[in-house]
Amino acid sequence: MDPRARYDALLARHLRRPEGFLGRFVSGRLDRRNHDLIAAAVEALDPAAGSVVADIGFGGGVGLHLLLEAPGVEEAVGIDISSSMLAAARRRFEAELAAGRLRLESGSLEEMPLPDASLDGALTVNTIYFLDDLGAALAELGRVLRPGGRLAIGIGDPDAMAEMPFTAHGFRLRPIAELESAIADSGFHLVEHRRVGGGKVPAHLLLIESSRR
């Protein structure tokens, strides 16, 4: 493998599961780059007073920060597969954890350590590229969301992402139409699809709602 390919594979690995010093560096850059998309996801959820809302795959933690500041959020829940990201969040949000405003859990979109119908809302940004079975993940999200609960999914534009060399290493770039079809098949209702930002890789934000009552 040539040096560029090795670099791209290493970057892809830490985008999927950031660990150690390099993972913390990558996640910090992602937080800055994705701030507007994550902020738009929090705003789109529009949590009512007393809500419990999760950021799944929170990475560097900017989503947790924004949830803790959002009106209506009584408790934020952070779920991530990375031990480094969980450790960093425990240090960063020590006061919020002690106050009971934040809970951190090790888990993934496919398997969340949460009771049924325990969330009013959830967001996940730049995570679904790493799912082999999108339907299973959506079913798990449907399990943990309360009836009428909302989910905000943020992704980079698939066509633009395909031009990035690191996405050849373990990324699954689903067309938006395929994603919308999977959402409908999983019992969710698409409330809104908006574009966020521009530049080399514009983003899509899909706001969906559980149809369970």
C-alpha cells in the first residue's frame, strides 16, 4: 500500500472509531468542521421542556455541549463506541455528569444500552456511513424513541463524499433516495430534508419522526 493510501486508511479508521491522540485530534477537527450541521440538528429536534435527548456517536462532544445548552433539554445522553471519546467527555463534562444533566454510555446505533421508549429525541451525524445494516439501526432507534420522538440524521452529500479518497476505506455512501426509502420502511415519517452549508462537501439533514403511537 502506498503512503497516501496508508494515510487515507488510517484517517478512515479514526473517522469510524477515534482512539488515542490521533483520534482526539481528528474528532476535534470534525467538531469544528461539522459545528453548523450539528447545531442545525439540535435546532431541528426542537425539544420540548423536560426532554431527554441523545447524541449517538458524539465524537469530540460539540453535540453534547449544544444539547446541554438547548432550551427544553432536561437530560442529554451521549453514546459512543470509542473509549477515548467517552473518557474525554467525562473530563470535559464532569460538572454536568455530577449534576445529573448528562449520562454517557458505551454503545452504537445498532445496540444502545437504553430502555425502550426512553428518549424524546436523538441526533446522529456522520455515522451511518459505517453501518452494514441500516434497517437494523433504524429499528433500534425506533425502539429507544418514545412514540412521536424525533431523530435528526446528518450526512455529507454522498456524491461529494465519493470524491474523497479516504471514503474508499470502509465507507458505505448510500444515495439519499436509498436512505429515505429505508426510513419509510422502518416506520419513520420524514418530516424535513434540508441542505446545510456548502463548500466542497455540503451536508444533508434529515428530520424524521417515529410513527408509533
